[in-house]
Amino acid sequence: MAKEAKIIIEGKEYTYPVIEGTEGEKAIDIRTFRKDSGYITYDEGYGNTGSCQSEISFINGEEGILRHRGYAIEDLAENSDFIEVAYLVIYGELPTVSERETFSQKIRNNAMIHMSMNHLFEGVPNDAPPMAILSSMLNSLGCYYKEYATNNPQHDLEHFDDAVAITMSKVRTIAAMTYRMSNGLPFIYPKMGLRYVENFLHMMFSNPYNEYSHEPEVAKALNVLLLLHADHEQNCSTSTVRMVASSGANLFPSVASAVCALWGPLHGGANMAVIQMLESIAASGDDGSQFIEDAKSGRHGKRLMGFGHRVYRNYDPRAKILGKYCDKLLEAIGIDDQLLTIARNLEQAALKDDYFVERKLYPNVDFYSGIIMRAIGIPLSMFTVMFAIGRMPGWIANWREVASNDKGRIYRPRQIYQGPTAPRKFLQMADRPEK
Ligand code: ACO
């Protein structure tokens, strides 16, 4: 028998169907609830609200599971790379040889930015926040590629492959240019023959007189770091993409808005906070044990950054993978990072400590990502930009789901109004008493 849910209000009973996801998640379909009863549901922060049905990613926070299009994140990290995972997330299937080649070639062909975008960089102060630059530049793509940015979803979907290549490729170029600009360095053009991650490293760290070279473990670690961020269900920035896209907006402003949502410390900014915490522990001469005590008591507002997650009540599977690549990378490039030692001490101490065990607080993806970026030479100010490059496939895939849904409605939550009641008498300014 099909499951259903009953809601009784003021003696009247309303019946609603239950929707079941392919992995067994259950939801009560209350789409007609307000029309039926005059009530709405209240769920600040949307912790219990399914805002969409999606085929992209699956998370089981209790068991620490993350899958993209049905593939386990562990399998993808071991056997794939960022561009292949991006294709999977965006198009739903792993690419064949020729699909991969076409996809990569399109991305390579779009690696340059329009010459006149250089003027936009010239107009920005050198110390501007990289995330502000990134969101502005991504939004400005709509000025240069108007044919893919018509705000007619059907038309924009016909040019989807082009818009994908532009966005995926230029986010990397814009990020590298932002870094160069903030350091007063000349821009380095992309090189046709290089793969995605290698080209990014080239644009970041080469000089006109000195080509950047690196151990293979550097590219592998960065590939893994990016692919681990590729998508993560309906998080704050991805929900923002869907919100903007639901109005019919094209891909460029939708992903630019997502960058703004990612900027905050409770979302993409946490990776910086982990390094700042480790640096402050190192500077104080603590091996981590005093900090653990402070984080448990909440002294000085301290929390163990990189620990805990709204959805995972188990080890974040991405943290497990990154921890391994962190060790491999540091060993390959011969870096003995004191911060990694402190991080390992914190991890071991917290995993044995009743406070963290009882609250199911485990390391999250940010716990090791900062150490990897630091080892590669990416400065703290660019950490959240790196997260944005990694999350781009997920944002694009979610934009596409919304744009393709011709029965979709504009996202428009309700609210419970708690402001002043009754029409208030309007007073002319001269009659308003000073406070
Ligand atoms: N250190 C110490 N105590 C913690 C931590 C932590 N990192 N995280 C949660 N707790 C405690 C809380 O104080 C609370 O204790 P109480 O029950 O005694 O009051 C309990 O654990 C539950 O915590 P909540 O705040 O309810 O957990 P919530 O799900 O709201 O928060 C969050 C999740 C924001 C990630 C939180 O764990 C945190 O602040 N972690 C540190 C910041 C961080 O690493 N953020 C990155 C998240 S991953 C990402 O965005 C990619």
C-alpha cells in the first residue's frame, strides 16, 4: 500500500502522499497544504525541507556516504580526475573516450578571457577580496557571451555545452588572474597542451622567464581536492543557484550568486579558519591539547574548526580521503609542516574524547584541505576561491536541472510575519517625535 501522511488541524484531517527517493529517503509531499488548510509549514534554515527532487548527489550523513550519480566518492577519488568527475556530475554519466576529448578540448579552447575583461581587472584594487572579484567576473561573462545568456531557459539549454565550457574554463583563469593581480605579478596566459589542473598551476605560478614545474603528486592532490568539492547536495550555495535559476536566469548570474553564498565563514570560508586555528595553536606553543579543552568548554568562543558537520554525524568521507593525500603530498615534496602534526594531534585527541564522540563530531573536508593548499603555495586568501572552482560542476548541474524542468515553479518560500499589526497612521516628517 502506498504510504501516506495525515495532518490533523482543528479537527480536520488532511492526507498527503509520501515520496520515496531511490536510496530510501522519505518525504511528505505537502505542496497543496496551504491551499487545502490555509496553513504553511515553518522550517527556518530548511533543515527538514526537501526543496527539489534531484538526480545528482546522494549523502547519508549517519553512515558517512557521498555518491555522485551513484558512484562512491572513494572510487572517484582513487580512479578519476576533476574533469571526468565534472563531466559525470554535469551530464550524468562517465564520459567515453571521445566525449572526454570533446569536453576537454572545449574547455581548453575557452581558457582565455575576453581581452576587454582585462580592463575589469585593472579597475579593481589590488587588495580586493578574491571572492568579490570572482563573483563579479563570472557575472560579467553574460556581457561577453550574450548568445548563451538570454534568460530563456530553452534557448540557453540549447547552448548549454558552450556555456559549461566557458564557465568551467574561465573560473580557473579568473582565479589565477586574481592571484597574480593581488601579488602585482604579470598575468600568465594558459597553455594549450596542459591539462586542467596543470594549466591552473601554470597560470598561478609560472613566470615569463621561468616555467613552473612540480611533482606529479601536486597535480594529483589538487585534482582530488577539487573533485571532492564537485557537488554536495542542497548546500547554501547550490540552493542559491537553484533559487536564482528558478526565475529563468541564465547560468552566469546563477553561479556568480553561488560564489557570494559560498563566501561566508559558515560555508566556504571554513577552510581558512582551520589554518588560522592551527597557526594560532602553533604560535602559542600548544601541541593542541589546551585548544581541545578550550573548544570543549567554548572558552573564548573557540570551536575545533574543521570538525563537525550539519549533515555528517560520522566521518566526512572527503576528510578521510584528503587526509591520505595530504600525507602523500607532503612526503613527495619533502615538506615537514608543523601544522599537519598539530592537526593529527587534534584529530587523534578529539576522536578519543567523550565530548566529541558523544556529539558525533568528526573531521570534515576542511580539516585537511587547507594544509594541502598551503603546501602547494596557494595563499589563505585564495582558499575559498579554490572551493568555488571545485564546486562549479555541481552548481552547473543544479542549474541545468532547474532550467530543464518545464513544470518547475519559481522558488518562493512563505514567511510568518511578526511585524507591527494594523495599518499605522502615517505621520509627516515634521510631526515625527525625535527618539
Ligand atoms: N568544536 C566544538 N564543539 C562543537 C563543534 C566544534 N567544531 N561543532 C559542534 N560542536 C558542539 C556544539 O557546541 C553543540 O554542543 P552542545 O550540544 O553542548 O550545545 C553540539 O556540538 C552540536 O553542535 P551544533 O552547533 O548544533 O551543530 P550544527 O550542525 O549546527 O553545526 C557546524 C555544524 C557549523 C559545521 C559546526 O560543527 C561547526 O561550527 N564546526 C566548525 C566549523 C567548520 O568546520 N565548518 C565547516 C563545515 S564543512 C563545510 O562547510 C564544507
